[in-house]
Amino acid sequence: MNINTLCIHGSNVYHNDTGAISVPIFQNATFAHPGVGQSTGYDYSRIQNPTREHLEETIAQLEHGNEGIAFSSGMAAVTALFELFKSGDHIITSDDLYGGSHRLFNSISSNHGLQFTAVNTSDTAAVKGAVTPLTKAIFIETPTNPMMKVTDIKAISKIAKACDLLLLVDNTFLTPYYLNPLELGADVVIHSGTKYLSGHNDTLAGFLVTKNKALSERLRFIYGTTGACLSPFDSWLVLRGIKTLAVRMDRQQQNALELSKWLSHHTRIKKVFYVGLPDHPDYALSKKQARGFGAMVSFKVDCPQTAVKVLERVSLILYAESLGGVESLITYPMLQTHADVPENIRESLGIDNCLLRLSVGLEDINDLIADLDQALK
């Protein structure tokens, strides 16, 4: 079935006799047993809930996986994922990571004995060179946040398989509409469902998806034990959002491309980072491994004063954290998403006081350009 259709019709796990088109919200904490030693298949919503189950089946189908697990946030999903590892284990990560992941790895997971090496995962040789006898996994974002570097998932998968490592891929930026990492050799796909999947900036959610039955059983046990489950209502909100994922992604990508072209010719803009521009160093790789480029754009202005002025003067575009919703949002990574990353690391990656990140929404492109134009004057 085509992904456009899957987004709308999702899983068939829920069958009803009422003719209701929308999946019901089973707003239950617990479920009655029909008899001693008997179960309806649902006992307690921390373990499973019919509304959440429908969502999990849907995201698994969209990602070409066998098991999807829905968490209360993207970071809750990543935290549970790292419960697979024990003290002394070593994990290789992308150097250009979402600040929340960097904070988790370096301020919490490392205190529990996990070891991390951050490398440019666009450089396959650098990844291979970082493998040690203690390495257990490679964790990548592609495109990276916020510098939009692209990793060759197939190439990294070959390294992972040769060294018996897990390959963990955060697919938040491209979504399963544009990219299916499991098909390219990933073992687990991660999503912040808060972003494009729900698409309306009105809920928090996270997902892990895998094809591996043994791995999914371990993750499901961690999930049920640690308890960061997605509520029935939030599950329903994400299900509703996924129905329009395809049309939203196409429109947002179209806007992002037009806006990137416009920014590229503005005198106050020194560099634009958008993988859909032909001059992006990873443009060819993006075309090869994905079906689209997404709608995330970063750009550098001519000076820090211009960056502050843009943030204070935009009116249609909202100065706010997060991404992937129908509204266009602009952020200052240095002070927001990556504030906890040490300054020397930020600077080495290019995350300085001139860098802005834009999540392009569904507004009319002419209105978006007009808003940025007046903010840059």
C-alpha cells in the first residue's frame, strides 16, 4: 500500500461494529478481567492501550518495521533505548546532535558508565576509526540538527554489521514519508512524534521502531517497566496528525526550497544550509537514499546583531523552540536547543551567534518571504 494511503488509513488492528471512522480514545488506566487467569488482551494502560496500539501499528507500517513503541516524548524514547546498554559500553554518535540528546548522553548516561565518542558520521572513515572493542552501537541523526549534514545510512550499516553493532537512526527531520532507515540497514528508528508526525505543536510523543523481534521484546520490557508511555488522548492526537503527514510534508518542503533559494540571494545571508539545494555537499546522497529533503533550513546572517534583530522582528514566523508543525518557527540554537553544548564544541560545529534555524510551515510562501524580508532590513 502506498504511504499516502497508509497515512490516512493506518493500522487495521482496531475493528469495531459501530462504523466509527475515527479510532476511539480509550481513556482508561485499567481494564476488567473476564475471569480468573483471563484477559481481554488489555490489563493496564502503562503496558498497552487500544488507542496507543493502533498508533504503534501505524508507525511500524510507515517505517516498514514489525514493532512500534509509543513514548511520552522523543527524549523518553531515547532514554529507554539506552537502557539496552550497560556500564562500560561505548557508543559512537553524530557530533552535530540535537542538544537534548547531547545533554542526555553527556550529563546522565555517562554518569551511569556509558562512554560516548562524537564524530562526523558523514565521514564513513571517521566512524570506522572510532570503533573500539567496547563499542555497542552507532547513533546518528540525518540530516543533523542544526547543520543539516547527511549520513550515508547504508555505508554506516555495513560498518555496524561487520562489527556487530546496533545502528540507531533518528528520523525525526525526514519522517517515514521521505526516508525509511530500516530499509537501509538500521536496527532501530527513533522519532520525536512531537514534530512532523503529530504536526500541530499540540502534543508530545516519541517512537522506537524495529524489525528485530528479540530487540523489540527487550525494548517493550524496558518500556513497560520504566513507564514513559504515551497517553490515550495524545496517541489519538498523533494518529490524527499522521493522516495529513503526506500533504503537509510536500507543502512544507516546497516552501522550504523556495525560502532557501530566496535566502541564498539575500545580501545579509552568508550561508544557507538546506539539503534540497543542489550546492549542498550532501545533495546527491540525499537524492539517492531519501525521497525528499524535508523542511528544515538553517542559515547564517552577517553578524550577531542581525540575528537578534531577525528574532525580535519576525511577526508571522514565530520565535519558538521545536519544529515540524504547521506554523513556521525560528530558533537561535546557540541560546535554545544547543545551549547546554559547550561553547568550544558549538563553535567547532558552526553553531555560533550568527546561526538561525527555521522550521518552515504551511503558510503562503510570499507571506513567509515578506516576513523575513522586513525582519532583515
